[in-house]
Amino acid sequence: MTDPGTGVGMKRSRVERRLIEVGAQLRELRTELALADEQLAQLADEAEDARLRSLVSETPIAEREHREAARHADAMTRHRDEVVGDISRLERQQDELLDLLNDSAR
């Protein structure tokens, strides 16, 4: 164990707490990603259906419905991409914290 007077033990404790926090955030984001994937699949299907209806009916209403469905799918795609980015950022942070933890154990 490290000398309590050096502050290394305290630093290790902070790193461990932060690792627990990051792990919890990653679990939440992975759940959110799974939901976003399901919603995106549904919205993409709806957008494709609306596109086909628009092509067949050639009415302004059908075209508007298609544009609206496509906007919803695009918004969900952007949200999903943000969640993936957040997961990547937290995974990098987790790796850095693990490196700190390993360095403090030496």
C-alpha cells in the first residue's frame, strides 16, 4: 500500500470512484443506443413507406408526409451518432483511468 501522506492513496480512490461513474454512464448510454437503434429502424421503415406512397400517389400531401418521416429518421440518426460519440469518448476516458490506476499500483 502507498504512504497515506503522499496522497497517492487518495488519488487512487478518486480514480476508482470516477471509473465507477464512467462505467455507469457507459451502461446507460449503451441502453440508450439500443433504444435509438430500434427507433431508427422503425423510423427508417416509415420513411421508406412514405417515400413509396409519395412516388405512387404523386400528391403534395404524400410528398409532405415523406419529407416529415425522412426528417424524423434523420434526427434519430443524428441522435444515435451523438450517443455513439459519447460512448467512444467515455471508453477512452475509461482506458485513461485504468492506465492511471495501473500506474498507481506500481
